[in-house]
Amino acid sequence: MRKFAKAALALALMLAMCGTSLAADFKLGLMCPQTGKWASEGMDMKNVVMLLVDKVNKQGGINGQKIELIIEDDAGDPRSAALAAQKLASSEVTAVIGTYGSAVTEASQNIYDESEIVQIATGSTSIRLTEKGLGYFFRTCPRDDAQGLAAADVIKKKGFKNIALVHDNSSYAKGLAEETRDALKGSGVNIVFYDALTPGERDYTASLTKMKAANPDFIFFTGYYPETGMLLRQKKEMGWEVPMMGGDAANHADLVKIAGPAAAAGYFFLSPPLPQDMDTDAAKAFLADFKAEYKSLPVSVWGVMAGDAFVAIEAALKAGKTTSQDIADFLHNAKDLPAITGTMGFDKKGDRVGDFYRVYVVDETGAFRIEPKN
């Protein structure tokens, strides 16, 4: 009986210790598009965050607390995002990184907020996401009005006078088009064509023909890289050589695959720096680790911004903030965090503070080159 009692006591102690260990884990969610048309962005997000989590855990965690990463696929679709958010909320995560796409993120916002879960979006720039007063929502990407001002400045500096401004009715693209239009008022730049196209189509010849009839000297299409590539290719096939610009949703290597190098050459877009152009010490160390693990670099900046989101959460945990409310309070007051893409802070709305945008030009080989600053 004594042996049995001792064994039972030892088992109870072991279970108690296991329970303590499990309770000490910090549950972190990652919501990203692992399927669908933005799956490559989601793969980068997953690879980046997994790399950073594994590194922290191998070093013993943060203040002795390991990170348990729980991943859900939002498929780049609002309905799927709502389901993914519900699953993560049921998993009792304290914070969630993600996602890519403003409409997709918006479908998950209220679920996380009502569950009092910190959410840090990574590629969701629509203004209204941070105009709702949601205390647990943050983003590591800039918002559309900042990009709209930057786009208007580029258009004016390059001397274009009659422009076609086109979006795809998505939250991101429509918001960027509206902000650019507002920023150009009174500047002497005329918007001679303003319309939306339908994303996902294979033939935009009719849309391009309507644009051409308005005789613009420049096109600014604010949508995503799949449609941008199709427009460039079909514009080239029409023999229409009008210059064209995009926003940061065009920042993806597949743009050139879709358009073809000849059609993409000369196209330019606004974006935070590409991974290979990041020159901070934190970025260099991260990129070296990423390349060693995956034998390549991230395809775009948006996956790296998921890494910035993890850096923000890591900083909060290092400061002893482990509850959602404490993490949110910490982030609202954070300044000059040494993130991968550059120093980072957040304002009271949850928007990232900082200047990000550069102009990239596609060269004859299909490579993205930073345009020198004036």
C-alpha cells in the first residue's frame, strides 16, 4: 500500500508539473491564406512566424514561457476568415497575427475584439479598420491614406496631368483610389477616367479600351498583382504604351510571371522595401536565418510584416505583459521597437507609426529595382 501511495503521489506530482508547464505556454494564433489566390503570401507568413517562434522556443522561451503557435487557414476569403477566427478564439489564444487583405481581416475583427484577443494585421491597409475604436486591433502595415498621399506625390513629381484611376471594388483598392483622388484635388492633375473592374477575370480588353478612349497619359491601378499582371499583358498586346503604376498590393514576384517581362518592364509601384532591400541589423539577421532554413527569401514584404507582428508580441512578453489587455496597453504606448522592417511603434488607434514607402520600377529582366530618391 505504501508503494502504491508513493507511486500515486509521484504520478500526481508529475501531472501537476505537466499542467503547470502547459499553463505557462503562451498561445499565439496565426491566421493566413494557406489556400486560394494569396496562398504564397500565406506561406511566407507561416514560414516567417514559425521560424521566429522556433528560435524563441529553442532559446528557452520568453521569461521561461514557451510559445504555442496555432495556425488557421483563412483562404483569402472573408467567410473562411470568420470561421478561422472562431476556431482560434475557441483555442483560447491570447493574440493573433493576421491577416493579408483588408476585407478578409475585417471579417475577423469583431470576433477577436469580442473575445478580447489582440489581433495584429499584416497586409490590411483599409482606413476603416482602425477607425472603429477596437482596442485590441493593431497592424504592422501602413494604411491607405498614407499610401494615397505618397501616390499623389509621385504622380505630381513625375508630371502626369491626365490620369486614369482604377480599382477593383475591394476594401483596399477602393480605399487607396479614393484617398489618391482626394489627395490630388487642387493639384492641377485631372482624373479623366475613374472606374472599377471585376477581379478574377481573364480578359480586361474592354476595360482597357474604355480607359484608352479617355486619353490618359498615365494609369494608376490600385488593385492586386494578379489583375495588374493581366492589365499589363493585355495593354501590351493592344500596343498601348501608356505608363502604369500600382500600390503595394502589386509587390509580388508573380506579377512579372503573369504579365511577362516585356509587358512589365517600366511598370512602377509604391511599397515598403522588399525583403532583399532591408538593411537594418535586425533585417539582415532575420533574412540570413530565413535563407538558411528555407533556401530562399520571402517573396514580398507582407510576410515579413507578420514577423514584425511577432516582434511586437515578443516585446510585450519580455516586458512581463501576458494578458490581452496588458499586451494591448503595452503596444498602444510602444515606440521605436526594433522590428525587422525598421523601427516600429503604434498610435492610439493601433496604426503603425513610421515612413515606409519607396518607388520600385520593373526593369527589362523583370527584376524590381528601387528608384533613387530625389
